Amino acid sequence: MKTKILVVDDEADLELLIKQKFRRKIRESTYEFVFATNGQEALDRILENPDTDVILSDINMPVMDGLTLLTRTHTEHPAMKTVIVSAYGDMGNLRIAMNRGAFDFVVKPVDFADLELTIEKTAEQVRQLRDTLRAIQENNILKMYVDETVLNFMTRPDFENRLLASETVEATVIFLDICGFTSLAEKLPPTDVVGLLNTYFDLVVKEFIAQGGHVDKFMGDAVMAVFRGEHHLDRAIDAALSARTALQQSQAPLPPGFDYRPKVSIGVNTGEVVSGNIGSASLKRLDYTVIGDVVNMSQRLQSAAKAGQVIISEAVYFKVKESFHCQYVDEVVLKNKALPVKIYEVME
């Protein structure tokens, strides 16, 4: 892996000396050197070469000295590491340099064998730092696509051995659909549709997270969320009511000529679900989710709900009737259900 090194020194013959001493490393593309004669010029070189790994800088230079440059690079380019190379190797300069972020200090006249070891040590530190920063960035990106519950599952010591394992847990499942959005999507440009839908989803998800739920999946203009742990049913219904309010109060702008106020239809159900990875280990495509009749019933209840309604079954009503104001709606036949189901609307 090539190491790019910025040499900052006003000595006229230093560039030639560096190229001679490290000619083999340069020829093998192990080192690539960039040169500057003062701190200000060095900043310009960094802008031109943002992949610089190591800076070798003198202290006394015109325009901008090495210690001032060190302060700037340490703040503005923390992934780059600076080695001060100076004849002024007294303890005062050494302490100032280290306090301002220098990785190491080499005293002139330079022992080039020692300098090479210092460059290698510094470059390795830079590689480790950049790997860490990249891992943090990738982890943050991963969190945008993968729910925290999945990440927690992945960090278990026996994760690989439990890929297709499952467990039965008590949970509450919410299905929420943004009513009328499909017809709106037929009239808007795709970019506007995606932007608007993401805005609405963001409002909904915030309410789910606030009540300790996690988003299992997005499906077109619908979202499925799961709540586990203590008081999961009450928290899920609170989240559903809050999500409904948040969408109704949304001020997301629409293109001129469109009059649309988002409303949601929501189904809530609770009970035992099977939690685990569903998919194909051979294909390396798995979905960490929950399945079972409770999930299916929640989706059926959402299908039976009208715009603005939060619908629960009679069984759920008996569990929450003392905590929430509910109103009987009707006895309905739900898809793939043999018997009619009495449904209730959660009012508040």
C-alpha cells in the first residue's frame, strides 16, 4: 500500500536528498512524496492531495512556521499524522509540538534509517486510524438500513451458529398504512413521491422509537413495527396514537395544485410471535423479523381500518379497555380467517 508523504521544509536541497535516499521506495511505489517550502504552501498541497498520510515538517519557515501548520492540520485533517523534523530539538519545542498533536519528533541532522522507521510507524498508525474511522462510518450507514435489534443479535458471541435459530416471544405488532398515498403517487414525479414518503415515515418512526418499538420493515407506503418487553401493548398503542397525530399535523409541502392531508389506518395486535432470521443461508439473504398469526392478524386489522382509525380485536380490547377509551366498530370477516372478528377503534 502506497504511503503519501508531504515534506514541508524551506531547505533548497532537501527535495533532491529525499528523492535520492528513498529512490527505491519511490521506484517501487511504496512512497510518494509531495513537497512544500512553508506552512501555507503545505496547506495548498494538502487540498490538492487529500489522501496525504504523513507530514514531515520543519519548524522555522517563512510565511507560516511548522508549529502553526501543525495546529491547523491536527484540527482540520485529524487522519493525517505529522512528524516534526527540526534542528531545534530542545525540550521546549518538543513539548509544544507534542501538545499541538505531533505524532513524533526527529532531530536534524537526519538519520535517514531512523526516519524511514519513523515514517513506517506513523503510516501504520494512520492506516489503523482510517480503518477505525471507516468502520465507524460503515456502522453508522448500516444503522440506517438495519434495525438496532438486528445489530444486537449480530453481536452475540454465538451469532454465526444461530443464524437460522428462532425464539418464541410475547410482542405487539403494528401495521400502519398511509391512506390515499398510492393515488397521490400516480400524479407526482417519482423524486417528489420518495421525498414526501420519507418525510411521513420519519414522523411515524420517531413516535415508535419514543415508545421503545423498532421498525421491522417498510412496505411501499406501509410500515410494520414490533414492541417487546414490559408493557409492550400499552406502549404500542400509545405509539400508534402519537403517529396518527404526527401525520395529521404534518406540514410537509406539496407541489402547487395538490391538496392532500396524510391520514393513517393502523392495526394493532398482541401475543406470541416467532422471532428470528427468515430466508436462505445458502443465498446469504436473511430477514430478521417476527412471524405468526399475531402478525397476520395485525395486518388484517389494518386492512379493516378506515382512514384515521386505530383498530384492535376484541381480545386486545379486553386487555386495554381500562387504559384506553375504545369504541366498538363492527363484526367483520377478515381475509383467511374462518370466523368473524369483533373489532374496536382506539379513540384515545
